Amino acid sequence: MAKHSHDFVENYSGLVGFGADRETDENTLIYYLQKFSDDTLITQLVKRMSADEMEACFDMLTRIMKSHLKESEYHRLFLKDEGHSH
């Protein structure tokens, strides 16, 4: 069974746009990130990104996770390491 899911983007039919309200902004960000991480798209983008762009993207995502996730959440939600306990 797959550990990762991208169901939101497959089922969301609401507004995709930023600035209307917090809920729409949250939904738009989820929608964009799930579309962005599609295997076909991200494989092409990564090949075209500069080393600086890749590092900036990696650093931003890592910084966000460190700011908002406890270590146990990082292991459970990001790494999908269900056996990790903290």
C-alpha cells in the first residue's frame, strides 16, 4: 500500500487563487503543492533548476517543517516512519 497520498488535488473543486480568505489560501496552497509534486512535472522541473534554486527550495521546505512540526510529527507525517517514537 502506498504511504503517500495526493487525494486533495483529485477531489478539490473550489476556488484556486490567493487572497480571498484563509481557507481558500490554505486550499490553494495544498492544491499547488500536490500538483507541483506530481512525478512527471517535478522530474522535468528539477532537471531544469539551477543548483541555487534547488538549494533554496530544499532550505525553505526544511525551514517550514522545522518551524511547525515536532520531531515525532516530522517522522510520522513526512518520513512516514510509524515506528519512530519521541
